[in-house]
Amino acid sequence: DGLSLSLRYEDGQLISAATRGDGQVGENVTTNARTIKDIPQTLQQAPAVLEVRGEVYMSHADFAALNTRQQGAGAKPFANPRNAAAGSLRQLDAKITRARPLRFFAYAWGEVSEPLADTQTGALARLESLGFQINNRTRTCPTVADMLAHYTRIEADRAALGYDIDGVVYKVDDLTYQRRLGMRSTTPRWAIAHKFPAELAWTTLEAIDIQVGRTGALSPVARLKPVTVGGVVVSSATLHNEDYIAGRDANGAPIRPGENGRGKDIRIGDHVQVYRAGDVIPKIADVDLSKRPEAAQPFNFPTLCPECQSQAIREEGDAIRRCTGGLICPAQAVEKLKHFVSRAAFDIEGLGARQVEAFYLDGWVREPADIFTLQARYGAGLQHLKNREGWGDK
């Protein structure tokens, strides 16, 4: 479990290295990748063009040693090996990357000028013969029962592997069948991930905040007493909507079943069980009613927007309550502007969420068109931006 990396070789020479990014455009980290000892600089008897895909990671032992050095130097320690690996690979200074104990497992390939083998197993063996590290827990399983048994073995050995993993991937071995099965829109039909159960932790829910999105959706967020879940410190968790807080689904059926078959609602002060869905998004799995404070009250979901005080309406059949303020709602206006400058829309480099918020508060940008007239309207004032936090010369 680390950071995906794609390595491109031409005529046996490492030409480029890129992170996965959004699946189409990644970040060029070629200089840093050259410092990782598991990544060969040259290949012998390789196809003329070969794209090798794998994972950059950091072992538990190396991670502990790195954090000891960080603390000794008065620097902030890393939260987990995954963050340490990702942060180390994406350094602007390759000397810092070189000093970090990064490793690389190859597990797949992309563009290739000639076939590596006829099977997945054979292709991995070919990559290993070219000098790449291949995970030694890879197995060929003739039946589904064998696959599940191997999953169970890996899960049992997980703590002793020496590096983080979050599951097992099953792949059809015959590459002819892989080609026949093809792809879905973003994932192959010939491979499936079998994740391990999420790690759970108990903590206290200290408050429930309501955030307003660009479409006006009121999203409740649990503010938690910080707790470590899967190596990451979690201080907030999504609560989805008012039904989720009340302990029922959209059809009124109970979730988190409690006494008498009723769903357990969530209240401020509750002792809650937290997990990270997909090892990413913090969510609340359960509530310990035996530890509920006597003064805890059911949460009353607001019917007015907390940002502009407009009516917040829940349409029939909709699980979400929405602010009706539109662009007079400052939260909606700012979120729309953030989306406009984001990679998913206009992808305006150097103009991120913090800068958009500052421009909005200053009254410089109130709608997307204002962004393109900033220089004409506030040319002199823009020169002072570099003195603000988050700004500078480029």
C-alpha cells in the first residue's frame, strides 16, 4: 500500500516515471524515481518499448527509522508509511527522495512493443528476470476455494509482512482471456480487488457541523476526538444526511440496529466506532448506547441554511436537504468558484481553494468571469498578494 508509479523504458533506458494522477495525467517524478534502488536504470534484453507499473512503498522498519530521524531533527513525523512514501516520491529536491528508504514492487505493465509472455504469471516472471522486485506472495490458484484460502492466509500473515497492504487482487492468468474480457469504463473485467475488513476504533463525537456544498446540499460532518485509525489520525467523519444521523435509511428501515429493532441514532457526546471506508473516507460504523451521556439529545437537523439563513428544503424522495439561497449563499458561491478553478473544470494553476476564499472575502471575485478581469481591475493590489500566506513569486 503506497503510491502507484508507471515507468517507461525505451531501448532499455528509463525514459520517464509518472504517478497515476487522475488515471490519464500523472505527475512527472522521473528524477526522484531514479534514486530508488529497486528501479533499474537500464534493462537488458527488454522489449524496445516497455511500460512497467507498480507501487512505491516504505517498509515498517524503514518507516520507524525515518520517523526517529525526523523527530531527532525536530521535524514533524509522518502519520503512516503510505503518506511517507507518497510525500518522499513527490519531493521537489531529489536529494531528499534519495535519503528516504523507498522500495518498489512491479505488478503490471502498460504499453509494450512485444508480448512479455502468454500468462500473467509468465509476464511477472519476465519482469523479475529484467531486475524488478515482484511480490513473493503471488500465487496461481486453480479454483475459487484456493483463491479464498490464499486470501485468508495473507490476512493472517498481514502483520508480519513488514509493509502495509489493504487486500488481495485476483487476476485471470491467461492473457488471451484477459483481452477477450476487456475493460469496463475505468477498470478491467479480468481483475477484482478483495479488500480486508476496515480497521475500527472508538472515540467521542464532540460536535456535528453542517457544511454547504456548491449545489446547496447540507452535509453533516462529525467532529471527533482525534483517534488513530489504520495509521491515520482521524478527527472528523461524514454523517451523510439527516436519515443517517437518525439511524434509518431512505426507506425508513433501521441502520445500526439497536434495541427493539430500532436504528441507533447519533448524538453529540456519543461513544462512536469509526472506520475508514476504502481506507480513505472516515465513517461512523456504530454507537455504544451504554456510554451515551444522560444529557445527550437527538440531533435536530437545521431547516435554515447555516450560511445565509435561507430555507433548507428536502424534496420528496430526496435524502438531501438543500439551501434555496443559490448564489446569494456565500458558501455555495465559494464552492462553485472552487470547482471552477479545479482540475475537474478549468484547472487554473496556482489558484486553489485558499486563494479563492481570500478573493471572495476581499470582494475581488464573486463569479467565475471575475477571475479573468482581476489584472485589469486590481493590477496594483495584486502585487501585494505575495506577502500573504500561500502566495509568492513564481
